Amino acid sequence: MKPIYLDYNATTPMAPEVVEEMLPFLKEHFGNPSSGHLYGQKTQEAVITARQRVATLLECLPEEVVFTGGGSEADNQALKGIAFANRECGNHIITSQIEHPAIQNTCRYLGTQGFRVTYVPVDKYGMVNPKTIEKAISTDTILISIMHANNEVGTIQPLAEIGEITRKHGTYFHTDAAQSVGKIPTRVRELNVDLLTVAGHKFYGPKGVGALYIKKGVNIEPFIHGAGHERGLRAGTENVAGIVAIGKACQLALGEMEQRVSSLTELRDYFYKLLQEQIGGIQLNGHPEKRLPNTLNVSFKGINAAELLKKTPEILASTGSACHHSSQTMSPVLMAMGTDPDNGYGAVRFSLGQWTTREELREATDLFRKQVLFIRSSKSSD
């Protein structure tokens, strides 16, 4: 039996169109974009085109897009770059308790460098209250970083409202949009953000390439020092093939956005209904409506999720963030949401993608049903 892949939030396969666009820059067009000769001109044109494609998806200026080595690097560049460039204005940073480790661990590092970090709580749906953000702001607050959509439960944060608050108080506002770019609209002006993180491999591009939107006029320190690549903010010869690929992924996402949202929402809700009807005893984690269209995080009450997935190797899903997969501790995201341990340890994150089929979801439900019923019957007979 072919494995059923339901872990698209961890990473996505590359779209065939992305691979096709990328290949010539792995085989033929190898020139350095900084070179003035013909080979360099060819790759420089490709980078310019890709930057325009990313900017078009985000609805920003091309010069506001900086290419990075991935989402985690973009998060680091945003937080460290703003912190070190603006420390004379203050040393306070605000983030949430459910951020990705790329944000939380960067904040912990900045805490060792003289910065003060406030981690605001979330409600039972994993939602940040904008009023809590405003209460946490002080005269020395220089940066607020709140993810657009949570990688585990899919909850979408009220960024536009938070952005209005940050502008009123004159602080910079960053969002880690690694999980939302390519899945839902991420227009930076509408979101009211100053910086936004993009990760290529989360929406059918390759691993090892990302982007950081930096609003024109934002005071930020260069992340990698060297030559003048990426407007002097991220030195190093460009990963042209990767940049071409993420540009193509953005172009595809723009053209397919409405269809992706509609079809994935339908599939997600169909799967949830199947699990409810055929297994029962499950709890939805995350906001019931304001949630990524592809993400379904459910708890099988009284079941150890890691044990369940181990007994159903045909299903490739996650017990939470892929970064926590080897850990047997309860997901920090669910803990922050106040999920009780009986449900928390039974949480499985299913994340669907453009190649997920109804037949696969029916097969997955049947496999889970057999194992869940077996585990529950075994416990009841003990």
C-alpha cells in the first residue's frame, strides 16, 4: 500500500511546474548573477523575475523582498536585524506563547543579549487577543512578532488589528507567515505588517530557500555581512535555482489561490466528518472557522498519538509540529491553549495538500478506526 501523506505543513512535494522552471538553472545557466558577462546576465534576469513574482503574491514592491536560506533564517533576520538596529530606541520584544521555535529560540537568544521578551498567552483556540498585545506594549517596545497561522492547529491570527495597534504605538511588526503563504491571501498592506517571513518548501517549492518582506524604510541590521547582495542585507552568491523555484511557486499560488482554499477546505471538513462518524470521541484543536483550509488537528481522547501513528505506518502525519516529532512531551502549543493532557497526548495534526484525495482520506479513516477501537477495547478490558 502506498503511504498516505497527510503532513503537508511539515513540507510539500515540489510542484512539477516548479521543478521544470528550476532545472535549467541546475544544468545550464550556472552563471553568478553578479557577473557582468552573458552568463551572469541570464541568472540576474531570473532573480529579478523571481523577486517580482514574490512581490506580486505579497502585493509589495520587488525591492522589499530579500531572499534567504529558508523560513528560519528569515525569522532570525527579522528579529535580530530589528533588535540590533533599534536597541537605542528600546530593548523590549513581544511575541506569543505558540510561536515556531525559530521565533521562540531567537527571542531566548536575544534575551541573553540584553533584550526583554514578553510572551503573550492565547485562548483555547490558539488565538492572540489584540488587547493583550496592547497592554504588553511599553515605551521601550521595539518589535512585535506574531505568526500569521499556527503550524500545529492552523489558527489564523488577527494580524490587521494587531498591526493597527503597533502602528499607533510606533513599533515594528513582524509575522512568520511560513504556514500561510500560498495557502491563504497574504497581502502585506492588508495585514499591516512591516516584515513577513516566507518559506519555499511549505507551498510546493524547494527546501533551503525563503524570503523576507521588509517594508521600505524599516531600520534593520544586515544579517550576513559580505558583499552587497540583497541590498546589502544578506550577503552571499544567490541560490539562483532555489530563487527561481520559489518565484514560480508564488506565481502558481497566486493563480490557484481561490481553488486551493475552496478544495482544501472541502477535503479537510470531509475528513473531519469521516473521523467523527466512524471513530468518535475526538476533539477539534484550533479555531473552528479561522483556521488554515488544509489543517485539521484532532485529539483521540485517551489515546497516545505517538503510539497510534506508530501502529499505522501507512499514514504519514504528525503528533504536532514536525520539529517536536521525536518528543514524547505534550505539544507546547496545546499546553498554551489549556488543552487537558488526556486530549493533548492524543493530538494528531493532519495537513492536506493539492494531491490529497478523498479515497486516501477514507483509507486513512479506516486504518485509524481499527487501531483506535482496538486500543480503546484493550484499555476497557484491563
